[in-house]
Amino acid sequence: MRDHDTYPLPADLFPLVESLSAGIMLHRGGKILFANRTMSRLTGYSPAELMALDYWALFQPGVQQRIRERTEAHLAHARAPTSRCETAIVTQTGELRWTELSISHREILGERTVIGCFIDITIRKQAEAAQLQAQQLLTQIIDSDPVPTLVIDARHTVTHWNRACEQVIGIPSGEMVGTTRQWAAFYPSERPIMADLIMTGEIDGLLNLYGSKKLRRSPVIDGAYEAEDFFPGMGKHGRWLYFSAAPLRNAAGKIIGAIETLQDITERKNAEMELRAMQADLEAKVTKRTAELQQAKSSLEQDIARRETAETELLKRYAELTELNCRLQETQQQLVQSEKLASIGQLAAGVAHEINNPIGYVNSNLRSLKGYMAQMLEVLDVYESCEAALPAAERQRIQAARKAADFDFLRDDISQLISESQEGTERVSKIVHDLRDFSRTDTNQEWQAADLHHGLDSTLNIASNEIKYKADVVREYGNLPLVECLLPQLNQVFMNLFVNAAQAIPDDRRGTITVRTGTTGGDAWIEVADNGKGMPPDVRDRIFDPFFTTKPVGKGTGLGLSLSYGIIQKHQGQIAVSSTPGTGTTFRITLPIHRKVSAGTPQ
């Protein structure tokens, strides 16, 4: 307990001053006359150490004069009003602590005495500094973000308009920040943008303005929305933008602004429109081809009726048997060709042989372009080797231009882009080549030793559009020698098995089609297995019957497996099927590696 008689403070005020949570110091322009316990805790000095200090030693040199002037005003004028300021004081450890200083005076023991009241605001000042730093960091993050971004506050005033926004929209941030004219970047007359409506919570306004423009809630951020729209006044030909806006909330959850990001999707939209036009053209071709196939089917049905009549006549006229057999062979050739055309029409969706010509010259042009680019890069290397001889100002201009164009990235990426384009055109050429091989006429073909793996792969390539959305293909190839066969006809058999396997997969799950090969003795075998719906025994026993099908009307002719059976018989082979309902189906083809030629066997 201190003896208050040694301090210039009335005895009745001493306990009160000591109990205050604010620091109190008394002085008369020099040494500290009194300091309460709170002041001692604030500075780290003991009361005795404080009274040994000069009052001005607690302040930084830069603010001492300002505090001294305010103090002298109180010492000189009895009516000087209380002055307040925020200032830092130096503690015993050299640490700075921020305080709110109130300076007043009072007659104590007959002398005018200055009273300094110090309230510790260090935590508040630190919080303000942290908040300022966070705002500066947020500004840097937004400005460096490659996504065009703008931010508005609670008064709908633009606070951020980053560089990416300047590049996409074409309006510098200086014309937008601090204004409420964000609408001018998108519309010819004033109207709210999505960020304005998000900030005010006007969901009805969102629905009115963007309901027909793919408006949807953000699946990630609560209260955020996304939409896309076309802006005809933006750029030379207008732009499609995908934009999303989200509310900004303070710690209490109150909305204090909104942030909106943009993405230029013009190229994607143009590609979608081109794709829709191509799709409409393909659908028109498919419709036309379907009508032709329906007409062919009607013609086939009429031929079948005539054949039944002819079979009745055969009982009476045995002499006409040879001629009728020839006619049946011709009809069978027509059926084979019709089935093949149906498969091509379904799988290729109108792809025409004209694709091969533009792909050819595109691929040729890409090869030429790759050579030209190599020559241009060699010329640029020569320029670079001469760069050191240029004046400094010219070298700086060249370096600035290289940096602005991201020259090193362009140099590496151009070759990669050309290589990828060449790879794409080669893939298209292979598909067209496989399609041409698959669809060529089967007449006058010669028996040749062929690679069945090549035939399986090319047929899978053709059938990929039918299979890829339904099942994964697993190849379990064994070692097969060359097999003497008519490979185009076997490709037709493979096509029927692959398409049937894909169509057997239920729509509610993705299946697996497994292709296996191997040899047994002098025979080669091929298996096509699926894990689809399978077949009951009554269906399995009839699948090779002509015109038998379980597909809806218009979805199949019922001739695919019947013709496949005939082709395998022609190759002196066998085709067998095993199936379990709910488990799947397996077709197994067995072919002799070397055909047995006998009298009457076609060569």
C-alpha cells in the first residue's frame, strides 16, 4: 500500500484513481509526479521507476512535440479544453502499445497539474491493421486472379474490377471502381446485374432476368447463382458469357456485398451451334436412309411372298429348280448387302467417303505447316543470337514483346498443337479406311490367308459408336496364325455379334464385352461374350432362324445371325451359343486354319 501523502494527489481521490482501469499520470511539464497501478501495468515500469522518468520519454520522438504542444496549452491556459488523440507509448521492454490519450489539467496542491488518461487500444489497433492487411491481400488475390472478377459493396458501388475483367470486357478498372455503373459493361441502359440482385436477395428479379438463360443455384456456395447469356454489344460480334455471383457476408452473417465472376464461352457456344447444325444434317441423312431401308424391307417382303409362291410351283415343275436356285442366290446376296447397309447406316450415321479427301489435304497441310514452323523457329534462333549486339533500348523492347506474348510458351505449344492435330487427322483417316474396307462389295472375293485379329480390331473400331456408351471391350487375344478365309464376310459376322452384344446390355448399367481368341488342333476359335440380359432356351434355339428377332419393329431385320450362320458354314466352320438369363451370352466361332478344297468347292 503506497503512502499517498508523498504524491500531489488529494487523499480522497487516491483510492479512486488507483481503482481505475485507465492509466493515470500527473506531471507539470517534466518529471512524472504520479502514476496509478494501471499505468504501471501498461508500461511495465514500477510506480517508482515511472516517477524517475521524464514524462516525454514514454513517447516516440516523432510525436513528442505534438504531445508537448497540447500539454503546454493546458499549463498556459486555465480554460484549455480536454484534448484527445491516439498515440503509441514505449514500454520498459521497448514495445509499442497504442493508447487513447486524454489530456486535461487541474489545480492540485495549489499548482496547475496536467492529467494524462491512457486507455489501452493496442488490440483494437492490431485488429484494424490485420483487417487492412486482409483487405490488401484480398485485393491482390482478386487482381491476380485469371478469372474476370468484380466486387460491389452494400451501396452497389464497385470496389474491385480485376485485370482479367479489363481484358475480357474492355473497360479499365479506373472507369468502374468507385461507381455504380457496372451495368454499362453489359447493357445499353441501366439495369441490375446478377451481383446487384444477389446482394439485395431479389430472387424474383433473378428469375425474371435469367430464368430462360440456364439460371441455377450454385451446388457449392449457399445463396450463389449461375447463368449464361449473350451480350451483342460486347466485342466485334458479341460474346457469350458464363457468370456466377455469390453474396459476401460479415462475421455476423449479414450480406455486405457481392462478388461476380465471368467466363468467355463464345467459342464453346459457336462450337455447340455448329455441332447442332451437323447433328440436324446427320439426322436428315439418317431419316432419308431409314426410309430407303424401309422401302428395301418392303421389297424384300414382296420377294419372300413371291418365293413362297415359287416353292409351291416347285412341286409341279422340277425342271425349273436350277433357275430358282440361281434366283435365291442372287436374293441372298441382296440380303447380305442390305444388312450391311443397315449396319453402316446405324453405326456411321451418314459418314460419307468425301471425308477422306479433306482429311488428306488437312493432314498434308499440317505436315507442311510443321516444316514451315521449324524453319521460322530457326530464323528466330538467328535473331536471338544477334540480340546481344542490339542497343539496350532495343533489347528491352524485344524482351518486353517476348514477355507480353509469352513467347517461350508459344514456341513449345505450337509444335505440340500441330502434333496433336496430325494425330487426330490420322485417327479420322483410320476410321474412314476401316469403314471403306468394311463396306466394300463381297462379290468376286478370293480366299486369302488373313489376320483375324486385324479384322476384329477394325470391326470394333467401326462399331465403337454403338458400343462405347453401353460397355467396355476387353481383348483376350491368343496366338493366331493366318487363317484362310474371306475376311470381309467374317467382318460382317463379327459386326453382328458386337452389335448384338452391346444391345443385350441393359440401359441401367454399363456392361463388358470380352473378345477371346485361340487355337485348338488345326482350328482357330473366336469368342464374343457379354454380361447382358441373356436369353431363355426358347429364344436361344431360334436365333439362327431367318427373320426371327426379339427387337421392336423397325429395329432389326432378323437376318443378321442367319446370314452369319451361312457365312460360317461357307467357311467350313461352326458357330455355337451359350446363354443364361440375367448372366450373359457367349458366341463361339470355330474355323479351320486351312480350308479343305474338294471337287465342287469354290476357289
